Amino acid sequence: MRIAPEGWPFVLIGLAVTVLLALSAGFGGASFNPTSRSLLGWMAVLTGLLTVFPLYFFRTPTPRTPEGEGLVLAPGEGRVIHIVEMDEPVFLKGP
């Protein structure tokens, strides 16, 4: 799964906040005391879960296009890079 470049700042900021909260709560160290630092621990878990949303939102899945004759496919993603006025004789019968 690829992530769109526009989403990386959101992912990295969320990850940095999660790591800072986890280190402040004492996760990963021998001095972790769940009773005195439980608020920071829960905040780290919550921000970690919230960091997953930008990963889902900014993903760029590989499109699966159906193959076969007589199919009309609409471009659902991408960028418009060229606009040309043309005559279409079958459906529009004009410019």
C-alpha cells in the first residue's frame, strides 16, 4: 500500500506525538508505573489510533480496471493534463 505524498506530514506528526506521549508515560522502560502515569498512557494509545486514520485516508490503492469489449470506463483518478476540443461523431454528433 502506498501513501499519497500529501498525507505524510499528517502521519509523521501523529507518529511523533504518539512516540513523545509514550516515552513520557514510560512505555518501554523499567520505570513504568500504570497508576501514576495512566493518563499519558491512554493519551498515547488514543493518538496512536488516530494516527492510523491518515494512513487509511491518504492511501493510493492500485486501480483494478475491468477488461472486455463494449465497456466504457470513466477516469476516476488522476489529473487533467490536456484539454482538446474534438468532434465526436457517434454519441454527441458534434463538438
